Amino acid sequence: MADKVCLQPCLGLRKEAVLGRQALYVVHEDLLPDQTVLGCGPALNANVQEDVDFINLYPVLAVEACELDCATKLVAKKEQTAARTVRIGEVMKELGLELDSVPEEHVEVEHPAVQAVAKRIAEHVKELLTGGPGAGHPPPTAPLLRGHLGDGRGAHHGADARDGPPQSHHDRPLLRVRRCRAEVGIRQG
Amino acid sequence: MIEETDFKVAVLPCNGIGRLVSTVVRLAGYRIKRLRPDQVVLLSSGRLAVKDPEHVAAFEKYPVLVIDGCRPHCASFMADELGKTPAGRIYMADVAAENRISIAGDKRRGLTGKGEKLVNAVTDKAVAEIDRIIADEMLSTL
């Protein structure tokens, strides 16, 4: 069973996307920092190694703003399958939240809707980590790599990096990761 | 400001999430659109990455200004992937250096004054680029 979940937001422009993005900061930085990595869509599209590794090593929770499901499709474009897809609009409906209460362009993480959506997404993460539907992905490779990747502190690109200064590429033992993946027959990103 | 509305620029901010500059780029995108509402088509990198037809059409139709937040230059990658040379490129580090703005200490979840300064600087630079690109397009038709 995986020890982390990759949060992969659509990163669109509409209100729901902004709310989802902010909610994922809350999940990743406040609620479940050790159980999540934060995937960056454009970086994944550009084959930034860290983001490619994230979707290959961990089950992906795609967080979508609309029915276009761009995050889910992007993961598929990179030859993986999202373990679960949640749509912000549906989560808000489920929680009885009104989109009208959310400002355009930017919403503070303290906003009640952001906090409520973040908590619901954190529940999805916990379900995936404890064997819920979709938890089977990826094959048992993540434990091999525990401590090597995904805690964000050794990341060069920063999808998972905190706001601290970027660290050297050498801090990130990608060669070891690649070796581990080769040993268990995982496709290189 | 250019009054002609037939000419537009498709603006492609990377809209990433990982870096502090990701937030700067994202907010700049909205401000650019506000300042040039009739000249700017704001593209979603998420939709473009999966070749959403509406976004691909706008990308193909108009000259493109890409705004890259961090070193992998993901917005530029996307333009290259779709086979188009952007009419303009802006890289956040260049803007920060030109304006001597440091945003260290700000948070990606919400900017303070320093981050806002950089948002304004990149917005100003982008608007100037948009005006230049449109002028170039217009003059090439005369």
C-alpha cells in the first residue's frame, strides 16, 4: 500500500480551480504534509522528473474544476491512471457550499469553503492510503523509495517544495530512485 | 492603449502550483486580462496541455505571449509542444532581476506586499509586450 498520495490539480482559471488549488495547499502544507505530494500540471506536461516520478510512484488524486477533467487526462497522457478523480463543484455541492461565496481570481486559505473542501480532500487521501478504491496503484514500489523522494525538501523543481530556497539537484537521489525503479521493473519517466 | 479590438494576443501563463512564483504568474494573468480585456485571450495551461479544442484554436489563431514562472519553462515547453514559436516570452526571474524585487519570505498560498510588487511588475511588462505584439500585427497588415 502506498504511503503517500499525489495531489494533481487541474490548475485552470475558473473559480473552482482557484478554490481547489488553495485547498490543496491546505491539505499538503497543513493537514497531511507527510502523506501527500503536490503535483504540478505544467511541470508534468513538460516531463519535469519530480512530477513524472510522483505519478509513477504514488496513487494520484486528480482534483478537477470542471467536467473537462484536465488533470485526469494529463495523467493519462503520461501513461498513468488517476486512482480517483474529484470535482470541486461536486464536493461543494456535497458539503452544501455556495460558489457565490467564493471570490474570483484569489481566495484566502482561511476561507470556510477552502477549509471545508480541504478537509474533504484529506478524507479522500486517507481513503486511498487505507485501501479504498484506487488504492492499489502503484505497485509496491513506493515503500522501497520511502525517504528518497516526495517529502519535498529535496526537490529541485518545487511542486512539492515548500517556500524555502530551492535545493541542489544533488540533494535529490534520482539515480537511486531510477535504480530502485529499474529493480522492480517500473517504467522510467 | 491600442484601441483596435480585432487584434488579440493569447496569453499563456504557466499557472503552476509548486513555486512561489507560480502564484505570482497566476495572479498576473488575471491582471493582464483586466488591463487589456479586449486584446487578451487568457489561456489555461491545464486545458492546453490536454489539447482542449477551444484553447488549441485560440492558441493557433492568435500570437502567443508565454509567461514562465520557474526554471523548467513549462509554458514555453507547451508552446513548443504545440508547434508554435511564441511572439513574446516573459520569465519571472528576469522581471525580478530587472526590477530588483525579492519575494523571499512570501508564501505561495497568499502573497504579501513583496509578491504583489512582482505581480505588478510582470503585469506591466506583459501589457507592454502585448501592445508591441499587436502593433507589430497591425503594422504588418498596412
